[in-house]
Amino acid sequence: MKEKQSEAATVDKAEEILRKYDKESNYRTNLQKWVWVVTILGISLTLFQLYTSFRGAYVTLIQGAIHLAGGLSLIFILYPAKRSLLKKKGVPWYDGVLALLALAANFYIVFEYQRLTSNQVTILGYTDLDIIVATLGVLLVLEATRRAVGLPIVIIATVALLYGLFGQHFPVAQFRHAGFDFDRLMTLMFFNTEAIFGTPIRISSTFIFLFLFFGVMLTKTGIGQFFNDLAFGATGRMTGGTAKAAVTASGLQGMVTGSSVANTVSSGSFTIPMMKRAGFKPEFSAAAEASASTGGQIMPPIMGAAAFIMASNTAIPYQEIILIAIIPALLYFTGVFMGTHFEAKKQGIRGLPKEQLPSLKGILRRLDLLAPLVAIIVMLYLGYSPTRAALFGIGAAFFVSLFRKDTRMGIRDIFDTLEQGARIALPVIAACATAGIIAGIVTTTGLGGKIAGGIIDLAGGVFFLVLFFTMIACILLGMGLPTTANYVVTASMAAPALMAFDSVPLIAAHFFVFYFGIVADITPPVCLAAYAGAGIARANPMKAGITAFKLAIAAFIIPYAFMYNPVLLLVDANFVDIVIAVSTALIGMAAVSASMMNYFVSHTNIIERILLFFAGVALILPGILSASGLVVVLAIAGIQFFRKRSKDQARATA
């Protein structure tokens, strides 16, 4: 009875923790009469997105303006100016005014589109009203992003705008530029397709929204519980089965969500108490969930929605991007999975008994829940666009929901789903708009090239040091940013340093910055996913962060591996090369995880830990060192095996 009460308390606390560590969850719940405004705006925005995906998108400025109008107005109604106002009933008048201004500023672009894009502006310039609207639009984007996403990205965007205005006075000569006057900068940011309405919003208003809505539809079919049951059915009886099942389930759920923190809390409210009951330490339980949830952001096909922007930035089809992402994601989860295995062996934690696991028959009866995901993958494989594939997946999810009484949707459920589709997209819309400001400044001022030059100079042209400094920059830039904005910022500000080297494939440079931006969520001291998990586990947050770092060590090695061995990204690779590279890398990940967890065949001493780490890295990297690494790993395994057997025999005869 006490155990059930404890679990209920943990679930009840999950929402509080989510609001604390995930800015995106700090929305009003007691809207009173404003609930109808939110419902109408939310349903309208989702229907607009579905309609344009059928008929084809409007021109970028109009499509983006309508998309942003709906997003910003909903943010001002749903997200208060500060957290202390969350419990207040209704919506204050000034937020209603801001919502109206957001609609007005963006629909100004729709109604004035012909003039704003004509030669008239080129010859006569922008009017005073144009400049006022543009300035208002930029300020509204920044404030909405502060509310729905958080302060870090707003600070970066504000610094970028100041750099655009006063770049000619920058103290370091290498980073100076001619500078823009205020009017020119504001109109460039709001009426141009290179800034707020650049690639991030263009992709958000077409692909990303649909895939986020697809995630909502999947949730309605009950796929979250199915993923949990599937994971526990497959791994629950193994050594440390609860942790392995948690890693598997969170990775699966992370495929269709865009937030490592939200995924940590939603999955962790169920998996973390179970891991603790099995015997895992609180900080390890929190770390395992955070590592797996963060890894979900690099799992195809969604990849936290960054895959769509990466496809646009690299001109590589989305279908190829998700194929390329498979091997690195496999290596990452191998590292986390093996880490949980070694920790379980070290602690003597066994698997769950059969009676505590979901029945195989029950799992097989619900295999149809995978149909929407399979439909999307098949459609993409057949060459259909992501838009068509997402629409087909949404239709398949709706069809699957009809099979069961508890998931079958009536009219009210359909309206609720349409509204939820808009709500879940709001932080992404705001983040993409603000990321567009940053990318616009980087492009128009040439800042990307200047940063690249600075990193290369700092590294003295040494490739490894360039990688190291780029890694540090990406982790710092990625702290506190959602996945999409994270990638846009790191790709525009850090990737150019890598692309300056002719030997670096374009896709490798983008994956490198993407990975290191993502792992900021589990890198101390700002490791929000680990802190959220620690809140549920009642663990020391810093200990949870350090343990998550050790569990996810793969994410810090794999990017270096595919920079030196692009075969892992399917670059210039044949089947034999891929098999060899993946096989040695998997063994290497197991060795590195053993080093981190202080257990391999048996407990490791300090010399064995050091040797396992470097041997594992050698196996992951290409060349003759891989063979040497394999010899070392096998030798340590043999030594530990005989040492363990001797101890067991001595214990048996004692």
C-alpha cells in the first residue's frame, strides 16, 4: 500500500518538476473564457497546416507569417510573463493586447505582400509604418520565445542584433563589419526570407508542424504505453532489466518527441521509481532515464525535428538524413545500454520475474499501433516527400485509433487533438523564429566565417584542436536550447569552422555540431534533463548529471569517430566497410562503457579502466589502432574471467 502511495506521489510530482526544468510546460491551465479563444486559434492553426500540406504551401513569407501569427498569439494567451502568474485565473488584458498585436504584425505581411516584395520598396524604401511593424514583430518574437522557450536563446538573439547594429565598433578587428542602421536591420529581420522567415520557420510551417501533430496522434492511440510494454517485454528479464527497459522505451518515445526534458519527466515518472525498487541508486536511475531521453533527440526519423532543417541546410534529402543517422544512434544507445548492464552486474541486480512483465500475447495484439510509424518509413523509402509521408502517417494513426474503444475519437476528441497539435508546436515555432534572427545576422554579417577563422586560429590549424574547440562552443551554445533552435544556432555559428577543411564531408560537420549541441542537456553543470530526472528520483542533481555524462559518453566520442571515419555516416562506404566499422565500434562502445561503470567481466582496477577506455576509443576510430584496441579488450576480458573464476572457486571451497 505504501509503495503504491509513493508511486502516486511520484506521478503527481512529475508535472511540478516538468514546469521547473522545462520552460515549454509553463502554460496557464485556468483560462476561463479565454479557453474558447485558445480552442479556436489552435484548431485554426492546425487546420491551416493540414490544408496547405494538401494544396501546397503558400510563398514563404505568407506561409510563415500565418504560421507565426497563430503561434505567437497562442503563446501570449497561454504563457504568462513570469511563472508566479501561472496560478492566476484568466488572461490579463495586456497579454490579450500582445496576442492581437502578434496577429496584426504578421497579417500585415500577408496583406501588404505585393508591395513589400515589389520594386516600389527597392526604389522608395520602407514606410514609417513598415519600420514600426517590423520592430514590433521582432520584439514580439523575442518576448514570446522568452516565455515559451527560455532566456538563453533570447540572450543569444539579442546579442546578435546588437552585433548587427554596432558591429563596426567591435573591439576585435577580425569580427567587425560595416554595421546596419536600425531601420534597415529591423526590416531585414521581419520582411526578408533570410531571418525570422528563413529556413527554420519555412521548415516549421511545412514539415515540422505535421510531424509534431503526428506525435500527438500517436499519443492518442496509446503508443506510449505500448512502447513501455514492448521494451519491458523484450528486456525486462535481462540483468538489470528495469533500466534496460527504461532506456529502450525512452529511446522509442524520443523518436516522436522533441524535448529531452519533457521525455525524461513523462517516461521517468514511470521508469525511475521502478529502477529504484529494483535496486539501482537514485542518481543512476535519473541518469539512465535522462541519457535515453536525450538520445531520443538523435533517433531517426524525427530527431527532435532538426532532421528537416539539416536536410535543407545540406541539400541532402530527408530520406538520406534519417538513414545516415541510424549508425550513430545505434552506437549511442549501445553505450547507454551497456552502461546499464555493467552497473546492474556490479550491483548484483537481476531481471524482473515473468509475472511482473507484460504478456507476449497482449503485446502482439497491439502491434497494429506501429502501423503509423511503419507507414511513414515506407512512404519515405518509396520516395514520397516528408509532407506526404507525415499526412499518410496521421491518417494511419487516426485509422488505428478506431480499432479500440478507449482510443476511438469522437468529435470532441478530434477537436481536442487539433488544439493539442497547435499547443505542442508553440515552443518550436517561437524557437525557430528566434533562431532565424540569429542565422540571419550570421549570414548577413559574415559572422559564421569570422567565427570559423577565430576557432582555426585559436587551434593553430590543428584539426583535432579545431574539433575540440568546436565541441566546447556547441555545448555552450546548446545549453538550455530546444533541439531545433539548438541545431540552427550551432550549424550557423560553429559548423563553418569544420567546413573550412576540404577533407570534412558536409554531413559530418553538421552531425558533429548537432550531437554536441544536444548533449548539453546531460553535460554538467547545466544538464537540465539530468536535473529533471533527479527531481523524480529524489537524487543529488549534480551526481545525476555526472552519472548521465558517464552513461552517455558515447555522444562525446562518436562525433570524433565519424569525423575521422565517415564510413559511420555512410560516406564513400561499401557493405564490407560498414560491417567492419560498426562491429569494431560496437565493441569499442562496450569497452568505454565498462571503463565508465568500473565493471567489465568483473570489477576493474584503475589500470584496467584506463586501458579499456583507450582501447575502446581505438576500436571506434579507424585504422591499425582498432586491431590493437581489440587485442587489449580481449586480454582484459580474459584476465578478469580467470580472476573471477579463481575467486568464485576459492569462495566455494571456503
